[in-house]
Amino acid sequence: MSKRIGQGLLVAMLAVCPVVWAGDPPKAEWAAGITGIEAKANGVVEVKGNLSAGKPVELAWAANSSVACFPATEFDNFRGNHVFYGFQLPKQSVVTITAIPDDPKTDVNVYAYSISSTDFKRLPPNVASVTSCEAGYDQKKDSNPGVTEKVTLNATTNPYNVIIGVAGPKGVTSGGYTLKVDLKTAGGAITSAVLVPIALTGGAASGKLEDGGKIDLGFAAKSSVACWPATENVNFNGNHVVYRTSIPPYSDMVITATPKDAKTDLSVYAYMVGANDTKTIPPNVNSAVTCEAGYDQKTDNNPGKPESVKLNALKNPYTVYIGVAGANGTTAGAFDLKVDVKAKK
């Protein structure tokens, strides 16, 4: 079922320039009544609109189980005018769509649904099914003028077209608003840098992000690796510098990466593989004994702050690969790396 997004969802994917589609998407030729938006990969596009440009629509489609956008008990939130927009959502992407009233007296709600990347005409009320639909509205009072509404959609292995509806509640047929489309995307095939691990012989090292390179981050979200979810790729989309060390049996390892400059935003990750493994180097990581990642989960942006992870070994020793990665596209910046190993008691 659809849900109201009460707070901003921190969703992010991999930012790489240039972004390449895996196969060119069909050219957008939206049906009459749909305003096309050229969503910006790893950026925000703003569009001004007014409910007066739309019209009411019959709402039964939204409560169908094959759509599940909002239940019939919430129809009053959408009985006003509807204005429609469309954009193309690449695979491996997350989009946050926000409707902001221009006036504190204006009440707007928002919904969005994903459909086939070749479908440019599926417009309410003729919506029999969708891949996904989400709606943002006031579930408590059915009236919250001046309040921002927000929804999020994602695409994993396939691209989609997305239709957005900005709607007034019952009796609301006019009022200005700003629509924001915030697209975070890996967007398809990525050419990875060849990373050469640096042997870490002691408990500390210094490095520079400019000595590494950007890589395809698809490995991290695999269930056999489970290092961080794809929605957090923005924290690892800059250059990566990789180190190799080892962890002895029955020990804990704490790894900390600290930027030397307050403007450098970085994250850290580390995974364990077999004790004699010298080939499982990012991004060619199909499986790991365990993987941990340290990054800013709240705002996806914390320059100057250290990041840490902890690994532990029981009866076997392991090879440990450590990645220090730039966040938010960061490709340069010095850092200190510290590795503290302690035997388990």
C-alpha cells in the first residue's frame, strides 16, 4: 500500500559523470496532458506549476490492488485538480519527488507511479496497473495547507517511466507550487578504475584519494557481500583507494579513516576473504566472509569527519581489504588510516 512520507527520505545512488544508459532509452513523447521533465542525473530539477492548469479526475483506479496508490478512504485528499508530469527513471536509481506550496494557504498532495519505459500515455483514470505507486498526503486531517509533500520511487534492474500527479484536496482547484525531482542514479554501465591494493604492513598509513579511482559499486549491495545498500552509493561514488592487510584468529580489528582537510568527505569499508586471497579486489567482489561500511547515514554529507568500521575473526585468519572512498563525488583529499587489532579475551 502507499504511504505518506513524513520526513525526507535519505536516498541516494551512485553519482558518476558522464552517466551512461545501458541502451538508449526511448525518446520521451508524452501524451497530451503530461508535461515532460528532463530529470538531471544526480541533481535536482525544479518546475513551477499551478493547480489551475489541471482538472479533477475519477479516482477509483488509485485504490485498485494492481495500483495501490491510495485507498478510497483517502479520496478527499485528491478530489481537486490534478496536474501531470512525466520523466524517465534509469535503472539503478532512486528519485525523490517533492511538491511545495507557494502559499501557506495552498494545500497540495502528490503521487507518482512507475510504468514501462516505453509507455508514455498511461494517465488517470485509465491506469489499470503500475509497477509501483506512492502518495504523499495528510492522513490525519485530510487538510494541511502550506505543508510540503514527498514521495520516493526506485528502479533496480530496469528503467521506468514515471508519471507524477500534483493534486489538490476536495474543493482545491488553484494554487501555485514548486515541484522538485531529485534523481540519484548509477544510470547503467560504468567503467571502473583498476585498483591496486596497497599492502598495509603496520597499523597506520597516509593516503590521497587522487591516487585511486572511481569504480562500479554494484558489488556492495549483493546479498553475498552486503556491504552497504545501493541507496547509499552516494557515500562511495568518488575515488577509492584500497589497502590489504590480515586479521589473525580470535581478534577484533577497528579501522578508522580520518580526512586531513575539513572539506574532504570520505567513507570507509572493509571486508574479509580467505587468508590467501589476493584477487578479490573492488569492484570484482562476488562474495565476502563479512563486509562493514562506515559512512554518514543521516545526511550523506559530513566532510572532515572520521569514519570507522569493526571486523572480528574467530578460529580462522583472513585477508582484509580496506577501501577509503570519497563521498558525494569527492576525488581528491588526503587522509590518515589507522588499523587497531586486539586479541579477543
